[in-house]
Amino acid sequence: MDLLSDILGLMKLSGILYFRTAFTAPWGVEVPSFEKVARFHYVHRGWCFAHVDGEPEALLLEQGDLIIIPHGASHVLSDPKEVEARTVDQVVEESGFTGQGALVVGEAGSGHESQLICGYFAFEAEASHVLVDALPRFIHIKDYGKVSPGWLDDTLKVIGAEAGGDQLGSDLIALKLSEIIFTQAIRHYLANDGKNRKGLAGFADPHICQSLQAIHQDPATPWTVESLAREAGLSRTAFANRFSELTSYTPLNHLTSWRMQLARQLLVESDLPIIDVAAQAGYQSEASFGRVFKRHIGQPPASYRRARSTVTAAS
């Protein structure tokens, strides 16, 4: 599996669609902050403004634009730029929206209309990865259908047609397609603005990415800085310096972090003995694995497994 797919798969990426909108100006919607989610808004028709909390200026989102708020920061969507915004819950309640069709606000034909596809991508609560952590407060991709592969333009049109539709399977179709959109958006960002952002630049660098790919393909290998440098095609010193410069952490930091996330997943999703989990995570000693796991996750492996089993049984 490729690097990005591997990361998002372990993070348990899942898409949730809020609604398809038909907003007639003037309108303003405040979306509250929420942890472990990435909000997204795609402008299917028209335009609007997006003001992400903590940013000095509102962004103009035009038809075809996509904005992703990776860390779930609160934000306001509106037309015009300055308008009294109501919370999402207030807007939904006042509109009488039932979850079927579009969320309609304002009188059609009385002003500029904005049609948006809105939703979020959730990650497993205890999953983490440096790539996701290093994403900026927002990612704005202008005319997303044009900068993405040709087939995605048609995919976006399908989502716009299916979201909130009344045909059988419409919501599921739109939902699954939206997960593809997120993955492609992150890939586009990493190849463009993200390649110069510290913490993410290593994923765009061919040498460092080669070493990251090696770690993900075989995490149990007894990797050293020397062996990872060989995978990257660099000297040990050049590799270590380049890795730290581009990612803000060391090669072995990344290796350990990834191993602990894999181990955490195995403890929750399998009944493998802890010594086997340790081996798959690259540790021959259950004791040494346990020490590292506790330092990174906060609990010994056995305690973590019991706690997660209790939560799963109760849900």
C-alpha cells in the first residue's frame, strides 16, 4: 500500500456528509470547533466567504473551490462577508431541515444563491500521525476539479447530484466519493504548498519519502539510521540532517511512532498475544515493547487492550 493510503487507513478515515445547501443571501452559518475531524466545504454553485477562527481575513470561495479545515477549527461561512452568523444547529432548526434534500435558507430568487456540499472526515479518536498533525489550519484549493485528475471533475458533479438526494443509495454514494476527494486533496496539497511546509516537506522529498515508504512497508525490520539512509540513497549524515530539517523529528522518532500506532491497532482489533504484537511492531522482547508502548500511549499494552475492549463492549 502507498504511504498516504497506509496512513489514512490506520487513522480510520471516514467521511460524513452534513448536507447539500441552497443558501440565498444574506446568510451566515457558524460551524463550531471539533477535535479529530477535518471539515470540508465544496462550492457546487455560486460563491461565499469562509472565515476560519484565528485567521485575519475571510477567504472568497468561488464555484469549484474546496476548503478543508483539517483540525476542526471553528469557522463561519457567509454571504456577504460581514453578516450576523447563526450556529449550524440554529440554522437547521429554523429551516425545518429533515436530512432529506437540500438545506434551504432564504427565499429562492431573492438574492445570490450558494450551493455547497458540506461535511467532515472523522479519524479514530486515539489514532495519530505526524503527517495529519502537521497539516495547516485550512487548505484552500481553487477550482478543485481543474487541478485534480480529469475523472475527479465528474466525481464532484456526481457528489453534488447525489448528496441529500431521494434515490436509493444516494447518500452512501456521495459519502464514499467524498473520502476519495479528501485523499486527493491531501495528495495535491503535499505536492504543491505542502512541499515547503516543515513537518510535511519530507513526504514530498524523493529521498526522505523513500525511507518513509520502507518503514511503512516493513515496520518490523530492525531499521537503523544507516539502513534507512541506504534506502534513501544518501550518506548517514546527509540523510539524518535532511530528515530532521524537513520533518522536525528524527528517523527513529518516526519509526517508533509508527510502530506504536500499528501496535495500538493490533491490540484493539486482534486477539494476538502481546509478544506477537511486539514482534510485528519490531520488538523481540515483550518487556522492552511494553516500556516503549507505555511511554507513547500512556498505558501498558495489556491495560490498553482491556480498556479498549470495555469501551467497545459498552458502545
